[in-house]
Amino acid sequence: MSAPWEVFKILADPTRLRIVALLAEEELSVAEMQEILDMGQSRISSQLALLRKAGLVTDRREGKKAYYSLNPRLGEQDRRVIEAAREAAANQPEILEDRENLEHILNKRRQVTEQYFNLIAGRLGRNYCPGRSWEAIGHMLLRLVPRITVADLGAGEGMISQLLARRAEKVWCIDSSTRMCEVGKELAKKNGLANLEYKLGDIEAVPLPDQSVDLALLSQALHHARHPQVAIREAYRILRPGGQIIVLDLKAHHFEKAREMYADLWLGFRESALGQMLREAGFQNIEVSTVARETVEPFFETILGTGVRR
């Protein structure tokens, strides 16, 4: 824990305070901060170095990119000092403009992902998709129980849900792409699946009531989430006590081109990282393992994580 006057001294610089105010809202790259703050890379990097040295900011690497955020291990005293500084500057013109620019950046992130999935809607099942193999899907299907209510979060066209609906009591498909939902509805109607329903929505704000489903499924969707931990907490929220989450996703990799080719926001997850996210959300009886490895470059691996709501 830093002495409060040291934190005040660090935040007395307007640029550092603006950066901290932004990172309190969202994890950002240096390039994104350049666009928001309209500043050069060297200026921002030098201020980030001071904030890191003071222990207020931390970074993580995702492939070749570095993302910055407030240090999650900040003590309560430091957090109060930061919040007081943010509140004091909240109505300054620069801070207000930064908020607008931040929203613009977040909209750009969402649009890139949505545009990709709108483009491939109707063709997703016929195109190559990292981690989507019948071997991996088979492992997941073995864990399903018939006659339950299922939420397929980030369902796409609902390839898996089309199968589940033949046995489940009710299947909800949640996806943020309007075209994916349209294609899925057409397939459900064509296949006579009256218990399969699509809802347009974000997996980080699922449009379903609390404790309303028995199974929450995230199949190759988590690496498209802006905040994977939030998506997992949402899955916990909509599950009934005793309900199960199943996460099928890419194992951490270094294929940087996945960002452009597949609109991936995260280059997969380590088994330990996925397990930690499930624990922090409140799940019990957690199991995470690698269930498939592709035989051609870049040799994507698939992990399967499960947990039970208390």
C-alpha cells in the first residue's frame, strides 16, 4: 500500500490522472489511449511507466500487444484516493471528452467483431473456425443431460443448439449479430424446432432472468468477449442452483493473425486462467482440461471447463 500523499503526488499530473480515469473504466492498449487522449506514444508510455512503478497500473501481454489496467491488487486506501481524484476532476472538459472518446473506441471494438460475424453468417458451419471440431464438441455433448433448459451464449447460427434442441426442454440462443440470429431462426423453423429461440444480446449482459436455466454453454465464444470474467459471471447469474456451466474454447496460443482472420479478442486461455475465472464467479466442482489438438498449423488446442453453481 502506498502512502496517500505519494498517490496524490502521482495523480497531480493531469495526464496521469486522465490515464488512470480511463483505466478505471476499461483495459486499454497504448494505441487506443493515443486515440482517446490525442497524444503521442512516447508521452503516454512514459506516464504509464511511472504509474506502473507506483503500483497503480499493471499490464498484460496478449501476443504482441500490451494492455493496461488498474492494478487489481490495489489496497482499499489507494482505491479511495484514486476515486477521490477522479471525482474531483469528473467535470473537467478533458475528462468529459476522454469519456466520449473511450465510448467511441469500445464501439469500434464491438463493430469489428459484429461485422466479421455478420459477414460469415450463413457460412459459419461450412468455413474453418479455430477450435470447432467434432472431437471437441463430442466431449462437450457427453456432459449434457436431456430435458433441461439451456442457454447457448454466443451461439452464432446455433449449430450446437440445433442438436441440443432435439432433446432439451428449451434452448435459448444468445448472440450479438443480427444476421446470425436471423439465420438461426430460419434454421430452427426449417428443422421444426419450436423449443429453440434466438435472442439478440451480449454475453456480458445476457437478456435472460436470474436463475432461469439449467445449463449455460459458452462454445468458442469466450475469446470474443471484451470481458471474459463478466461473461462467466453472467452465466452464473442465469443458472439455477445446481446448474452447470460448460466452456469450450481455444487454449492459449500465439497465432496473432487470429485477431484479423476470426475477430478474436483473446488468443485463447490457459487452463489455470479459465479455472480461476470459474472460481471467482462462484462455481464449484470445477474441472478444466485439454480435449483436442489440431494436426495442422497453427495446431490450435481446445480446452473444456465445467463448474456447478452453488
